[in-house]
Amino acid sequence: MACCIGLMLFASCKKDVQPTISIATGTNYVSQGSQVFSGDQITVGFSLAGESLTKIEMNASQNGTVLYNNVQNIENVAAYLYVHNFNIDAVGTVTITGVVTDAKGHTATSSFDIQCFEKPNAKFLGRYEGDILLSGNASIESAFGSMNEPLENYACATIVEIESGESNIEVVATITINEQSNTMKGTVDGNKVTFEALSSTFDYSYMNFTFSLNMTYSITGILNGNQLDLDGTCSGNGSNIIGTIELVDGTLSGSLNKTR
């Protein structure tokens, strides 16, 4: 009888095991103070322990607004490693919170903050429209003799469509000058983008004749709000039935406005 009473007292005095949750560490996981780029995939991990764990809920929030939520049910286990991958789309401080629940409704919570930054190339993405202005000297050799024709701010309708490249500082631009389209890569440094050399054709009219020049452009762009200011150099040569033409000392300039 005394033994039974002792067992009953022992059982009644046994305390519930409370669940615990801790932040998983390692190079694969984000943790307190991690710095990431908006739009990139991150990996969140929590180590769980307790009795009859049934659920883990994770959310990412910013200024009280939940940006992402994930819930995983657990089959009444005593230990569990929660690992989840997702894309974070935010700029600024984001709080990652994990909450574990056991079969008796007990919970435990752990949180940490990460810093999200805009990708360097993100500000350039979009479509820009306007005119590129060409200047230089057209040296023409024809049946009519040798002539030099200056070009001063010769307007060329231009569209530039910029997309993300393979890295955070790379863009891919499709540039259309007077309806001639080409694709080139660019490298971003702050508000400046430097494009790789572009080869294209350019039609130039002289004395009712049209010369088709094979052109090479070196172009940089400075982003000022929704305006892309272009600057660079160009050169080219071509021919038609009356002779040959060479564009020397060519420069380009102009501002394109972002349309989307």
C-alpha cells in the first residue's frame, strides 16, 4: 500500500517537459545579422527538442507585417531539425521567428533578425525610351570627290530594355537604335552601368543616297531617378554605289526615360 501511494505521489509530482527551440547554425543557414539580397533564396533552420512535438511554424516579418509563413506538422517526436528554403523579397530588417508546439499545447519561440539589401542591378531593370544623339565627322570618298560631313546631335530613336544578368552586378540590355536591335551585357557600379562594346548597323543619308555603316559603340549609362543618361563613343565605316564613308571622332549622348 505504501509503495502504491509513493508511486502515485511520484507521478503527480512529475513536471511536464517543456519544448525548446534554438537557431540552427552553420554556413548553410541564415542567423542573427546575416546579410542577404532581396529576391535571393535563403535557408532557415531551427533545432527542436521536447516530448511529443507536433508542429513547427516559421514566419518572416517586417515591421509587424508577415512576408512569408510556413507550417510543418511533426509526428510526436522528441527531437527535430527544421530546415526550410524560401525566397525573401524585402529591403531592410526582416525578423525570422520559429514557434514549436507539443501534444499538450506547450510552445517555445525563437527569433532573429537578418538584413536584406536591394541587388545592385535591380534599380536599372526596366524599359527606357528616347533619343541617342550622335556627333562626329563623316569622311566620304565618292565619285564627287572627298568630303567631310559633320554630324551634330544626329537624333536616333532608341529603346533600351534591361533585365537581370547572371550576377547581382550584371545586366543584360537589348538596345534598339533606329529599329536595329542588339543584346549586350553591362556591369553595374552604384548608379553607373558600363556596357560591353556593341556592334550594329547605322543608316546615314547623304545626297539622297543611304550609306549603311558597320558601327561599334562604347556606352555607359548614369541612372538619375527614372532617367538613364547615356554617354559614349562610336565609330564605323560603310559603302554604297557612290563610294565609301567613315565616321571618325564619334560621340553619343542623350537621356532616356523609364516607361516601365
